[in-house]
Amino acid sequence: MDDLTSKNLDTTSNLPYDYVRERMIIALEDDDICKVYSPNHIDINTYQELCRFLDKPLDINKCSAEEFNEMLTKSFDSKDSSEKISEELSDDFDLESFAGNIAPTEDLLNGNNDAPIIKLINGIISQAIKQRASDVHFEPYEDQLVIRFRIDGILKEVLSQDSRIASLVIARIKIISRLDISERRLPQDGRVSLSLGDKNVDVRVSTLPSSYGERIVLRLLDKQSAQINIDDLGLPMQILNNYKKSLKSSEGIILFTGPTGSGKTTTLYAGLRELSDSSQNILTVEDPIEYTLKGIGQTQVNTKTGYSFAKGLRAMLRQDPDVMMVGEIRDVETAQIAIQSSLTGHLVLSTVHTNSAVGAITRLRDMGIESFLLSSSLRSIISQRLVRRLCNNCKEEVAPSSEAIKLFNLKNNSKVFTARGCEECSFSGFQGRIAIAECIQVDAITRDLIHQKASESKIVDHVFKDQPSIDEASKELIISGITSCEEIIRLNNLKEDASL
């Protein structure tokens, strides 16, 4: 038997993907015949179907399941998997109407829905980009495939389709992101670059097996976000100046804290771009690399090979670095290496998952880092959130609730604004987001407090004596009508505190 995996993939016959996958049959055109390969026995009915569809004499061959899966992946991955979002999608393209016209079919041979499926996916991604979505979720259930966008941190359902097209949609996404389309039992991660007109977007693809098929999440990474200047971050002037001052240090550690999706990576990358010039060696170890930065050496952790943050940091120390960035301090080993590196002539930037700037100090202490090492190495800690802006077209002035008065220490006669919703904001009541932040600039007094293992409350009393905390910054946004009380309560889970 010919070696199946060495066949020229350009000669693959045009059998629909769902038929090939369900029947486990690969057909390759070879001059005037079609060579058919399958790990299973081909019955007479299937043979007749193939004869009728391919309209050529058939040469039936047996292959192993491994050979079949490898050929399946190579065959469909080699076909046109354009990475440019179709320009035929006009501005008035109606995604919902188009999706409703895609009719699932039980006849696998007559169900070659490749073209409409490609257009559907292009339409979904195009609409996600236009609506500034950060993530696109494809979620298969028993009776439907649900597509949701995460816009300004909130998930919103945009489409619900017949569950029978789920396998076609998922297969096409796996093809363009060069994942193994035959592997449906294990999670996979991939990446693809897309363009919509003159807008370039990196898409990070993640698959997860579930009860009714694979769930897929696309993380849309706008390449322009990686090019943002430090002055355009929208940080308060005092925090921005502190950040710039810390970046000028030749050694020490700068930490960023906040929940997932709070803009830490954008702020961190803006700092690296500020530092990037030919006079410094800047190296990073990330999980994953979200944006490619010009002039900066970036590496990505790999759990399969045992390449962790700690190993990456150790390796970077032998590369004569000036500035080092580690994506996240998750464990004591990474923390120890980062702290030691910052004490030996390197500027280190990293993130820690805590709710406040002062909380990062406590987290590192809990990991086992000595207080005298923290006091010597820390330069600044920036904590930030992204809060949704009220839509200026439909926001409405109201009296604050008793809960809001208590939580934000508002006056009884205060006026605040609430979201109403209109066509301009897609009836969400919000448009865009703004950063709220707080910063600890480690001065001599703060250094002494850390060294003496002072409590969080004592450190807070000192560092926020002359600058606003994140709570005070939130209150200012409420009073100025930029956001609502409900949005701050949702963001910080303040309802729990109100009941205490």
C-alpha cells in the first residue's frame, strides 16, 4: 500500500469535511482514478455513494487510524484557509439573517457548507472587531450553538444556531488556526493573524472538549494596543509620573496587580516600549506572548517541556539583560528569582493577582519572601481596573440609593448617573472603558514600614495620605458622571461588604 501521509495533498478530492470525518474516508485523485483510504470496511452503499459523487473508478485501500488522522489534518489544513477576513462583507452585512439561511443537512455528501460556513465565521469575527469585543465564545449545547461576545468585560449573546452546524464551524476555526482537526478529546491552543481592511488582529484560539462538542474561545488581540504610548494609557498624571520615574531605575522591581482583563498587560507593554532602545537588552518570559514587541526578546513558557517562569528567568540572567519582564509571579521560586534579580542590577517588571497594591506586599510575604528583601527591591506597585463608561447619549441623572450612599460615603442630596440604553450603545448603557488605578511609590518611610512588617492598614494610611486610592478614584468617577454606582459595585463585588 502507498504511504498515505506522503501523498500530494493538492490532489485531495472535494469530499465534504463532515462526510470524511463521519465515514472516516479519504479520497485522493490519481490520474484517472480515485484512491480511497479508510481504516474501516467500506460497505456497498458507501461505495456506491462515492462512485456517484467522485465520478471516477475507485481504488480501495486500507490504512491505520493514525495514518487516517494525520492525513485528515494535512488534507484540510492545506486547503484555502485564508487569513484575510472576506472583503465581500459589506458594512450592512446582516449576520443574523445570513446565519438563519444556513440550513443544516442530514445528507453528508450534499452538505458541503464550506463557503457559507467560511462567510459566517468571517462575519462573526468582523462584527466582533467592529464592536470592540475582546473575546468570541462558540458554545455547543444539545440543541443549539451559541455565539457570545465579551464587550467591555461583559458577555453578550449575539447568535444562536442549529447545533448541527457546530462541528462545521469548529472544524473551520481549527483549520485556519492550524490545530489538529482530528483531535477532539484534548484541549488545544493555537494562534492566527487576521486582517480586516487595514486593521490587523492577532487571534488566540483555545479549544475545550465538552458534553456536546468542543467549546472554542477566540481572544482578539488588537496589534495597535501593543503600540500604545505610555502617555496614552489614560492613567492619572501622578500615577503616570511615578511609573515613568520607576522605569528610569537601573534596578528594582515594578509590580502590576489587578484581575484578569484589567489592562495590566497593556500598561506593562507600554512601559517596555518606553524603555526600548538600542542601548538596553530587554527580555521577557510570558504565558502566552500576547503581542510581539519590536526590539525586545520574548519567550513563552511551555509546560510540556518544563519551561516555566522560574526557568525562563534563570536562563535570561545568562543573556546579559538590563530589563527583564516575567508575565506573572505565581510561586515562591519565581518570586525569589525575580527579587534576587532586581537586587543585582536588573530592572524587573511583573504582575501579581491581588485586589490592591498593598495586597501584593502581603502576597509576597505569604509566599515566603523576607520583608527586608521586599523593602530593598520594590520600586512601585500599580493596581488597576477597567470600568465601563456611561453612554453620554442616554445616561440619566438619579438620586443615589441608600446602599450607594453608604458604600461610597455620598451626601444625601448628591446626584449620580445610571445606565439606560439606546441604539448608540447597543442598549447596554455603556460605551468603552476607562482605567482606575492606585500606585504605591516606595519611599523611605514605606520601605521602613515594609521592613518592620507593618500591617496593610498602616501602609495604606501612609501611601494614600497625599494621593487617591482606587476606591477614592472610583468615587470621583461616580460624582463626575463618567460611570455609575452599579458598575463600581459590580466591578469590586461591593455588595458583600455592604451587608457586613
